[in-house]
Amino acid sequence: MALMDRVTSRLPKDKLWEGVRFAGRQLTTPLLPDDYLAMLNPRWTAREVRGEIVEVKPETDDAATVVIRPGWGWSFDHAPGQYIGIGIQVEGKFHWRSYSLSSAPERSGRTVSITVRAMPEGFLSDHLVNGVPPGTIIRLGLPSGDFVLPDPPPAKLLFLVGGSGITPVMAMLRTMDRRGTMPDVVLSYSSTTHDRMIFREEIEELAAKNDGLTLHPRATDDDGMLELDKHLDDLCGDWREREVWACGPGPMLDATEEFWQQAGLEDRLHLERFSLNLTGDGGEGGTITFQNSGKTAEVDGATTVLEAGEEAGIGMPYGCRTGICHTCTVTMIDGTVRDLRNGDEFDQPNENIQTCVTVPVGDCTLNI
């Protein structure tokens, strides 16, 4: 006690009382082990995977690579081409999106990277590119997705890329280069201008380094859109013999899918879509009840069940957020929801629904 008396006697009174009050709060407030971990380091938690943004590196005028240091529970052996979920708090509310990993997997690594283009309608993408400061703590969803590079890669590959669709493909190129396994690869990369091509200089360096990598850049403002029936034979004469990975805007992928189906080669085509194709009508809105927590959410007919749950503070499962992976599926106890992709309605008791692509049609109750 004598030592403590000597220490406290040297502290300013305001600091001393601040320390006493803090200690009192900790002694009188029930804390879980996870809370103590978070006090030591915000990335340490067993409840969820968190990460810290350590750097934001500009790639073009409207795109940046966000470097993230994950915390406990993360594995660095993701497959090249997979995406992760990002949850970031903006103005007191968590916003969730999925982004492709642009970094190559490294089991001994300490960071991962996503590369984001700020879209005019993309609130979170603009924040990540232009507003998020290093040191920001985020929530992370583990790597998911089937748009991946096999190991070993096929002997012949064709990449058809548009705009920011280069991000998962970049992870594949970096992986093959790092492992020294670059096969015969043709990369067709379309963007509005050469200056807006993300990773352009690095890809040119990879093509100069690897004899097997052939790059065909296309600035669509000057050269026009790539038309497969007119240009593909000249661009890649043996395209019928290749495994194909395509990623980019929806119309480009629709045309690619139709082209390969007509050729009877759809089994060779791998697609990655970044956005929903919402052709169905919205819902009427209503009250969503989350049975396990007792929470409710009043939503309109344009708010998905997933978004409603997240806004209510429910730990909703999710993956791609585009209706592909089915990670978001939960059981609807009663009520009706409508699928935004095609207008189909689901109204059977205890039916499984995809929350990321459905909206309520009246009141409904979920088993979560």
C-alpha cells in the first residue's frame, strides 16, 4: 500500500479520480472475457471476425485498394477469386457489402486487400475509396464464392474482364505469378479509358515477365465495346479450347453467357456477378418480426429482409448479397415475401427464404 500511496500522491487530482471512476465502472459492470479482449485490442474478439484498415492506396481517380489486417478467427488460405463481407460503421449504422479479394492468398500473411471502385450510387464504396481513415475497425465475413482458380490451373485460360471485374482476376494472376505456375493465359480487359484500368501497370509488368500471359486492353470510349461474335476469333482463336472466367457489368456477362450457351460450351464458362438483376416488383412492406430476439422492423417494399435485420441489430447470416450463394437463407415462420429478381412470392409456413433478395409483402416472422 505504501508504494500505491506514493504513486497516487504524484497524480493530479483530476487524473486520479478519473482512474478511480474507471476502475469502479469495471468492477461494477459485468464483462465477458471477450469484452476484456476488445479493451486490449479492438480486433480481438471471439464473437465475430474483425479487422483493421491499415492503408488505402489509390489505384485510379475513382478506385483504391483497401489493405486490411484481420484479427482472430481469420485464415489466410482463401482461394484466389473469392470475396469477403465488409461491415463498416458510418454515422452510427453498420453497412455491409461484399468485395472480391484482390490479394493473393498467403498462409504466412498478415493482411488481405480488396479493391473498390467508388460508384455514384454506392454509398459504402465511395466511403471506402474517399472517406475511410486508416485505423478504422471493421467487421469481416469469411471468404466465400465459387469463382475461383483451380490448383493447379488449367493449361489454357481466357479471362474476359470489364471495369472493376478485374479484382478477382487480379488475385488469380498474382497467385499464378507468385507460384510460378502461369500457363497459357489470354486476358481481355475492357474499360472506358486506359487511365481507368485498375492495375494496368502491374498487369503490363506481369505480361512482360510471363511469356504465357497475353494482354488485350480495350478502351471502349475509343475502340467500342467488345462484341464476341465479331472480335473473339481474332482476339483468341482457340477460345473453344479454353476454360473461361468472366467478370464485369451485368450486360457484358449476359452476352457472354448467351454466347457460350449457343456454342454449347457453357460448362467451360465461370461467371462472377457483382450486382443483382432486379426485374421483379417490390413488396408492399410491413412489420418483420425476428422471433428469437423479439425485435421488429417496420420496412417499405424496397428494403430487403437482410437489410431490415441488419438495421434492427440482428446478426443476419450473409455471403454474396446477390442471391447466388444462399448463405443468407433463414426460415420464415409465417407471412409472405417477394423475390426481387423475378417477382416470385413465398408464403408457405416454415419456408426457407433468401433474405438478401426478398422483400416483405405484409407482416412476416423469421426464425432468427
